[in-house]
Amino acid sequence: MSKKVLYSDMTWPEVKEAAKDGRIPLIPIGSTEQHGLHLPLKTDAFIVEELCKEVASRIPDMAMVMPCIYYGYNEHHLDFPATIHIDHETLIRFVVNIGRSLAHHGFKKIIIVNGHGSNTALMEIAARRITLETQAICASLMYLALEPKVFQLIEGEEAHGGDIETSIMLYLAPNLVNTKLAERYWDIPKSRFIRWGVEPRGADFAVSGGAVQFMDWWSRISKDGTLGDPTKATSEKGKMFFELYVNALIDFIKEFREREIKPRKDHH
């Protein structure tokens, strides 16, 4: 019998066994927010949830998927109707409590898999707190930054609803993408210090800045909510991007699973 990979599908004895076997719970978190005129509100959460499910299905002995958190920190998007924002302290506490519960049930390693850029700093804090306040260790990651090869393959810009996200959505759920409404928007002041997203053939993905961290109200930097070039997106590229992220996450899970949790030593 194949192992269940969704935590919510399991019974409590199966969860107990999963902890005993050293399987790593993946906590997918995204957002419910505007993604321009061409993508659905659930884009961030949907992509990261599908990513985690695909990864766990390929290595069920090593990983399992927690219920996705569909809300994130996105007050800067509230000028666009439909965005749901969660206060930063509330979101951090929420995720920390999930981690504490998992650690209480015997899980030693936990990974937060983030699909929304502005959650990044908060999820790093949540992961640190879980590590410092429980017997488990917890890492957080932003999937877009997990595989730099993707940035060498995109044809248009990506920051929000651009080439990468639109391509992946065309691959995973083409019925939810309205390509007729897709428009390029990339009118960003030039700066040596502040970076937004990634341009074609870029080196990495700057979540909310480069050397300098800065996030403005989104309505000041985008006319329709998009920041990127979704007109270059294709389903074929989406499949390629998705596979690269799946393989990168699998590699990290294997590495993290082998990481030794050494005993602490108080030097007072």
C-alpha cells in the first residue's frame, strides 16, 4: 500500500508512524491576493501547494504535506480589491503554533515552503522560533529562489504575475488563466541598491529588494497589479520551471533529512 502524503488524509496512528519514520512535514504557505487581470487570487498558494504535493508523491518515505495556508502578509496589495491581508504578528504566531504541534508529536525536522514574496522575512522568523523553542529544527524557503536555473530560462520579467508564475499556472491550471488580459508592466525606478523580482537572464530573485530592503504600496508601482511580463509565458515553459523547482526541493529535503541535530552546549 502506498503511503499517504497529505497530513489531513491520515489517521492519528499514521501520523505517529510518520514521525517515527522521520518523514518531514512540508508547510506550504501562499496568499490570497490580486495577481493582475489574468491570474486568479489563489496563484501563490495554489502553485506552492501543488509543488509540495508533487514532491511528496515522489519521495513519500521522506516527506508529507500539511494543509496549505492560503493567506499571507500583503497589506501593500490592499488598494486592489479582493486581497486578504494577515497581520505579521498573527501570521508568525500561527505558523509557529503549527510547528510546535508537529514537534510535540515527534517530528524532528520541518520545512516551511513559501510561495509569496512578502512572507519571506516572516517565515524566516517563524522557522527560527520553531527551532529555538522546540526539540525540532525548521527551515524556510521561497520556492522561486530555490532554483537559479529558472532565471536563465525566462524570456520576460518576473516579480508578480510575470513570466514564471503565469507559465506555471498555464501548465497546472490553464483554465484559470486569461492570457487575453495579460500585459507587460515593468516601470520601476532604476537603482543600484533596490531590486525587484528578476529580469531575463538574471542571477537570482530579489524578493523585496537587493542590498536595500524596500516595499512600496503596490498601486504606486503597478497600474493593474502585474509586475513582470506574462505575455512571454507558455505552458511548456511552465512544465520545465515546475520540474526544476520539484527537483530542487527534493534535493533540499534529502539534504535536510540527513542533517545531524547535535546536542546544545551551554558555555556559561
